[in-house]
Amino acid sequence: MESDSHLAAAPGSNAGERRPADWYELFFDLVFVVAIAVSAHVLEHDPSLGTVAGFVLLFFPLWWAWVNLMITNNLYGRRYAAIGVLVVVAMPGPAAMAVAVAGGIADNAWLYVLGAIWIRIVLLVMWMTATAHGAIRVPLWRSLGYNLGTAAL
């Protein structure tokens, strides 16, 4: 079996160091699993091409938010406690998205959008926190453009 030692480590971390997931990371993942399960439940009742396309359109923002939040947390969460707190603060976003899908996206699209925007705002604050501590050097315009632009979409 190959060693993971060839993988680049995050700045300031020990190469090859393995760490267990924190309770808030597991809870956060569970919130996303529920949101995805609720979305997939719609497919069970109507596996038509239109429903599958709708599922993909609703799934992608949820999945992309999870990826962004977990990468940011994995890179900076151990060094800055505020990042872990912000992961917990982000949880109402995917929960709102799940509730919107479960209640019928046609009637609750506003709730889905608010959940997606909430996640993007929290991610922006996470990036600004890491930037303020000097962990990353991302121009403010790039952080704003990426997160607020994605939220607008």
C-alpha cells in the first residue's frame, strides 16, 4: 500500500499527521447527509429525467458548499477556534435547504436560496478570519466575488 507522505500538508501542520474528526464536523456532515437524503427522496417517487435534472441542480450548491466549508475547516480549523465555531454557525444553511426541498421546492425556493446565501456568508467570514490571522493571502475582492457571486447565482 502506498504511503500518503507524498501529499502536501497544509502550512503549519505536521506532514502525515492524522487526526480524528471533531464532534462538530461529524454533526455538520450529518446535517448535509439529511439534506441530500431529503433531496434524493424526491427521486424515489418520480425518477423521471426532469426530476433527476432538478436533483442535480439542487444537489450541486449543497455539495459545493460542503466541499468549501470542509476544506477551509481542514486547513485552518485546528489553528483558529473561530473557524470551528463558524462551521457550527453554517449548519442552519443546509438545514434550510433540506426543509425547502422537503416542503416542495416550488413553494419554498426562497428558503433554499436563503440557506445557500447563509452558507456563502459564513464561508466568507471563515476566509476573512484566516486572512486576518495571516494564514492565507487572498485579496478581499476575490473573497467577496467568489462567495457573494456564488450566493447571487
